[in-house]
Amino acid sequence: MRNFLKILILLLPFSFCLHAQENRLFQAAVIAFYNVENLFDTIDDPMVRDEEFLPDGANRWNTERYLNKLDRLAQVIAGIGTDFTPDGPAIVGLAEIENRAVVEDLISQAGIKDRNYEIVHYDSPDRRGVDVGLIYQPKYFHLLHSKSYTLQLDGIPNFYTRDQLVVSGLFDGELMHFIVGHWPSRRGGEKRSLPLRMEAAKLARHIVDSLLMSGPQAKIVVMGDMNDNPNNKSLIEGLRAKGSQKNLKEGELFNPMYALYKKGIGSNAWRDTWSLFDQLIISHEFLGEDYSSYRFKTAKVYNKPELTQRSGRFKGYPWRTFVGTEHQGGYSDHFPSYILIIKEVK
């Protein structure tokens, strides 16, 4: 890729200028993913296990705490990617949302209300009652189609987890597809639970292959909390996502989070070990130097100091809402991740 010598941020919505041998103007777009850690409302839903998140539940989840969390999450989304575009992320995939109503409450917060985010959401069969979803700014993305895929396992009829959400539409005039997932957790141990994530990875790969069959040059973003790192088997073998652009072929996937993970950058921490579970993975068509359409530029974890725990035994970790049943009043136990894509403006 051309060695850009200088970056000049312009105060123009959704654009910035890159200087190399000659002045060139590029439109910039940010696509993000955020596990918002148990975004439950305070209303009892008999169809989901929300007992902990009720006013008389273990977490003493009340309106004040709920509104505080909404405000904090909106602050985070408002800030993601604003180094590159003042409008922030055009697309945000979400995990651990109870229902559509909590997303409606989120996008109505003062920090992001003027972006007019719209919602794509389906109820999942997850036993904890959490779903995935996607919000988008309609001035940049025009929704054409969406679908929810349920992970079903042979021989385990009572297995329930989050669905995988597929959203297709025109992103600034270009056809793009977004797959949002929250793969099965490591509960019971990493190795013991790995087969479940392998199946989730294979489902995501099946969806990718289906989209590529309809258009081999499809621009696809697979995003989510994979509960595995970029170098784990589910990503490498199940999803077939490579950590290098070298020799990447049409139809293959590139995982830009791999290099970040190798540098020690994580999005969540457990027992003094950092992981990069929150990933965005892109199809081959996002790569290359033909900037007449959107191309991948960089990937980042949004880990600003204000999002981290400042004291105590979890100092430096993401500042979460709860530790056990003790209310921390933070944001989430995950940092968001995002990618920047650009295209040249003639």
C-alpha cells in the first residue's frame, strides 16, 4: 500500500484528506462492534432470564442505574472513530442487548441522538435472554435486507445461543453485508467449549460463502464477540480468517485484529490476561489500492483511559457495570473495536 506521509483531518462530515505525492481527498467511514455487557431494562420479561436485572433482583437493577449505563454507553459510541470522522461510526454491531427496546433507549441518548441511528434486531433463543443487533446512520447506509440465523447442533436439541444477524444494504451507494455474532462462551473451560465456537464459526463461514455465491466480489464484514482470539482454531480453521494480507485470494477473509493481538492489544481481560475477543473481519474485496470504492485502512481497539478501571484489583481493565453483584457504575467489561475504510473523492 502507498506510504502516506501526512494525514490532515478536515472538519468535513465523513471525510479527511491524505497527502502523499499529491493531494488526494478521501471519504472515511468507521464500522464498529461493541459488547455492551448485559444491557437489560428494569421490566420483568417472563420469556427470558432477567431476574438478576430487576429492582428486587440480585443486582438491584433500577431506573437510575439503567439510565446511567445508557448514558455511558452513548458516550462511548459518540467517541468511537472521531479521530477520523466527526460523525463517529456509521455502523455499530451490538452484543448483550436484552431486546429492541433497550437499543431504542440507547440511540435516544443525548450523546448520539442527533445521528438518528436506526435498528436491526431479532430476538434470539439464548437462555440468558441476550441478543445481538446492529444500529446504522441512515444518511450513510440504506437497508435492503436482514435475516437472523439460529445455530443448531446435531445431537444437542436443547442447545440455545445467540443468533447470527446478517444485514445487507447500500453503504454510501456500495453493496455491503454485515454479519454480527456473539459466539458461545468459554464456560466450562476453553477446550471443552471449543466445539461450540467451531460450530458458530462454521455457521458464519456458511453465511459468508452464501453471500459470495451471490456475488464473488461481495464486501463483507464479520463482527462480534467471538469468545476466542484471532489465532484460535475457531477463527483460523472454522471461519478461515487469515491474519495476513499476503497471498490472500478472492473469497478469503482477512482478520486485521490478528496484528493487534500479536502486539498485546486486547478488548477484554480475565485473571490478568488480555484477550481480543471483539473482532471485525473483512472479505478480500476490501483490500488493494483501488480507492475508487471503499478499502480497508486500519483497525483499532477503542480503549481510551476513561473507559478503564482506575483503582482496585481490576485497575487497567475495562470499567464494567458489575463485578459479581457489586455495582461499579462503569461502561462495559469489553472495549469496542472498529475498522476504518476509505475511498477517494474525485
